[in-house]
Amino acid sequence: MSTIIENPLITKHQALIKRLQKLFIAGQWQDSAGEELIPVYDPSNGQVISQLASANEIDVNKAVNSARECFVSPVWAKMKPTERQRLLLRLADLIELHADELAELESIDNGKPVAAARQADLNGSIEFVRYMAGWATKISGETLDVSVPRLKEGEFFAYTKPQPVGVVAAIVPWNFPLMMALWKVAPALATGCTVVLKPAEQSSLTALRLGELVAEAGYPPGVLNVITGYGRTAGNTLIHHPDIDKITFTGSVPTGKLIGRAAVDGMKRFTLELGGKSPMIVMPDISVEQAVQGAAMGIFYNQGQVCTAASRLYVHRSLYDDVVKGIAEFAANMSIGPGFDVNTQLGPLISEEQAEKVCEYVRLGQSEGADLITGGQRLDRPGYYVSPAVLANANNQMRVVQEEIFGPVLTVMPFDSTDEVIELANGTEYGLAASVWTNNLIAAHQITESVKAGISWVNCHNVLDPNLPFGGVGFSGIGRELGSASVNAYLEPRSVMMRLA
């Protein structure tokens, strides 16, 4: 008989979790105008551990009005770039000071192993905020030589000066809650925008804590407002609000399409980072061990709940059988458990709904003709645990190869030639990421140039840097995050022409 797995992190942070039950608007905790509440589930055991406010139209209006008032107020609008830089550096210091707490909070809410949250999510977030702090003092325009052909006489001077786009609606997913929030909040604050942040209802705790830390860093009230709520209510009201100037969203393709239409209808700027079905290509000169290790980290990291997860593995036929055997053994021997267990390699999925969806896809793959080598089953214990699955002998026509599963499910397929694998890799509507594993420089260049992806890796996967633009093509999205592209996404160029004579 199954027993309830007690989560010691909840006891440790009980007071903090209780505090994060309201909306953070204008620098203060505020009750929702409505009575609906959102249950907070612990993925490690399926228990309800708290409840969050569910923002309604009144709450969204308050948050947007707060952001608008702050945006036009002299204390923020006239703040010097060096001060915006200082505030972001102070925020990074505070995140670092509370990094262990935030990693544990992320594990409670999301289910991921604490060690992984601390090493990747928190370290990555801290460095990204510091990187963005530097950009606050480096926003620049251009002086331009102009001819003004229609005027035969006269001297003119022209320049451009970037301006913050305005009030930003930032909607983030549940797989990397804090990191995704900061990917949007940090460049917005660096450029002088203000933000209304709506985290995913499944994982809102670290976003709410971020609101507190922003206030503690010394930002004016209203710079960052955090509202919890469902997409159908709070999210829908937010994206249609007339006082929102830009929408930035990370999440599913269907929701991204709805947001894109709403943005165009309201003539709002928008950035969409959507799904992926990333190919990993293993060429014949790579060792089986290297291929197995790369594939395992590419698909099973964060329980496969990664938009760039290497869910399509294409292996040269000369290595195929050995790689399938190796990755199946790796998956079967992974330690599955709660995020607070130091031995855990694979934590629970985010929710009951996601766990059932992943298992249904495994069953679908089998019905389509793929061979289930290992995994794909719910574990007989409380919580949302699914064993990592390997589906061999799949093909590009199968739904499990075409559709984003967002879980620890790997499809493996053989190929014989470079031209063939390029065609296979490009055989989906997505184009977020790809990787090729080879020591052949010609093959590496040929494949990275030919595979349609916003980011391509050679002999690595899921490796990001604050200075490297990130985003997709096709159904994987519009626009870029990270790097200078992230800064430019929150700026509007203003052109100025002066007649001198």
C-alpha cells in the first residue's frame, strides 16, 4: 500500500508559503477582489499545500494601472541608467542571498530536484540579472547622415533614441518559473519598462517571492506587479487590456497563437517563445558512450519538461542498436523520487494532468508501431511520477515524433546519410533547437546551416548563455530572448530630424 511522502521543505518554509497567498500590486500584498482560490499541489505527493489568490478583471486593472502610474512617474521615468543598473545588481545580490530558499521553493512548487534548481535555475538567473544590469547603461541610438532628396537646399541633423516600450504583460510557464520570469522582467527593468507578471497557476510561488525581492531592492512601487490566476480569466484580461503596450509569453503554441492574435488586434508589441520538438543527430564518428550521455541529458533533464528537450534522437545506423540499448539502460537505472531527496535524478512531473498526458503519448506511440524499450509508466506511489521512456523504431509520421510531449519520452530513429537526416530533422512544424554530435567539422557546419532551428548545438545540448539570443522559427515562436535581442525587444526606436539651415 502506498504511503504519503512528507515534504520536509514545506515545514521549513511554511510561513513563507502562507505569506505568498495574495497578489503583489504597487509594492504591497493585496487581497483579490474575488473569492476564487487556486490550490497549490506538491508534485512529490499530490497533496494540496496552500491556496493562491485568483485574480479577476478588477485585480488585473489594479495591477496594470499601478504599472502605468509608475511608468510615467518622474521617479522611474527620469531615473538615470546608472541607477537602473544599481537596482538590478542589488536585485541579483538579493536573489543570490536567498538562492537556497528560492531553489527549495521551486522544488516544492514544481517538483524538480533541489540541487538542479540551485545549480541551473538559480545560478543562471543570478548571472542573467547581472548581465542585464550592464545593459542599462549601454542603450544607445545612432546619428545618421541624411540627404532628404526632395529638398534641394538645407542642412539636416538626424538621430535615433530608443525609448522603453511601456507597460509589459509577462506570462511565464511552469517548467522554469523563476528563470523564465527573470528572462522577461530583467530586460524590461533595464530599459525602463514596468511589468505585470502572471506566472503559471501551477507554479507561482517564486514569482511572488520575486515581487518581494524587487521591492526590497529599492524599486519604486508598481515597477513589478505579480498577479496569480488562470489563463482563461487573469491571462485573457491582461492580454486584452488597452493599457498594455507589449506582451511577452513563453508557453504552448495554441496559447501563443491566441496571444499573437490579441496583440495584433490591440496593436501591441509581442514576443512569443513557444514549443519545440528538437532533434539530436548522432553521426557515426561519435562514441556510443558519448551519444548515450548526450541523449540522456538532452531529454531527461528537468523530467523532459524543457522546450528544447532533445525528444527526437536520430542515430546513424552503424551505432543505432548500441545507442538504443545504452539509453534504455540509462533510463531504467535513473533514480526517481521527490525533489528534496539528494539521490533523485528524475523528479515528479508538474501535475496529475501532465503525468497522464505523458503516459497517454507513450501508449499512442506503441499503437502507432514504435517499440517501447523501457519506461512510460506511472509509479505506484503518491505524486506525479512517470518512469523515463524510450520508444525505438519510430518514424517521422508518428504523432509522438511530431507533437510536443513535454515529458521524459525519447523517440529514437536510424538514418543512413547526412542529407537524409537533415530532411528528417526538418520534418516538423517546430524550429526551436537542434544538436549534432560529431567530430567532423564539415558535417557540423553542414547540419547546423541546414537544420531549421533558432539555436543549434554541436556536441552539447541545452547549453545557454546570457549573451546568446534564444528563440525559435516556425511554430516555435516569434522574437528572441537573451543577449542584445532581449534588450531591443523592450525598446522602441524614436527618430528625430532637425533642420539646421
